[in-house]
Amino acid sequence: MPIKNIAKAILKLFGYIISSYYVAKFKTSLFHYKDIAISVSTFNGLLGVYVRRYFYSSTLKKCGDGLTVFFGAYICYEDVAIGNDCTIEEYSLLSRCELGNDVVIAAGVSVMSGAHHHNIRDLDTLFRKSQGLLKTVRIGDNTWIGTKSVIMNDIAANSIVGAGAVVTRPVNEFDIVAGVPAKVIGSRKA
């Protein structure tokens, strides 16, 4: 067995051991899930990828095989569902959402729990105390979301979201969208 494979096996083992500590913290219910996820996001390199893979596969509502979550990225809630072979790149954050299979989320993306986190019409309540309408955002199979995008609505399968886009309306299958707010600029079928 080459040295590279041995080193990878050792990293997987350490990743599993480290993630077990964070899973235990979560199961004690003494810590907020988001706080634990932020801590898990700080492990570097391949070790960090394994720590996050094992942590999320043990704590999320659904976590498919082959999840890769890079440094600084985290998932805010345990009721998230993720399909197989998804990638979440550096410094991205996911709120309530469901990802299909083979979704690529580039660096610095925010997947929000919809667009109405706060009741902006209630002038007597501070924003931090207001109750908005949260939704689960659904992102279909084989979707690519570009760097620094903000996702507040559903994205159908086989779609592309351009870098820096703000998705406020549903995106149809095979659409390519970009801009603020995001608008259709093309189709993958064309």
C-alpha cells in the first residue's frame, strides 16, 4: 500500500474520531447546532473535509455519500437534506434547504431559508425579535451555484446560477440565471 493511501486512511480515522466528539456535543443538546457546525468548519485540509463529512452524515436529516464541505463553510440547521456527491466550497453557509445529487455550491454562497426572515411590517417589534416566514429552499440535481450568490428561492435541476446573483424567484430546469435580482440569461439546452 503506497504511503499516500496510508496517510489518507490515517486522516479518515482522525476525522472520524474528531467528528465523534462534535456529534456527542450535539447529542447532549447543551450546544446550538450552528455553534458546533461553525467549530467543525475551522479544520483545514483533507482532515477538515473528513471531519465535516462524518459530522454531517451523523447529524443531518439526510446526508448522501460523497459530501465535500470545505474550510469555513457550514450548515446552520440539522433539518437539512443533502443528496449524493455534493460540494460546498469555502465560506458558504446553508440554512434550511434540500440539495439534490451532484450540486456544486461555490465559495461564499448563502442559501437562505427563503426571503422573509423578519416581519418588516411590524413596527413595534425589533428585527432580532420578529417572526418571519421561513421556508425550505430546494436545489435540484446537477446544479451549479456561482461564487458569492444569495439563494432565497428554489432552483430546479440542471441549472446554473451566475456569480454574485441574488435568486429571489424560482429558477426553472436548464435555466442560466445571473444578476441582482437574478434573471434568465440563457438556457443549457440552447
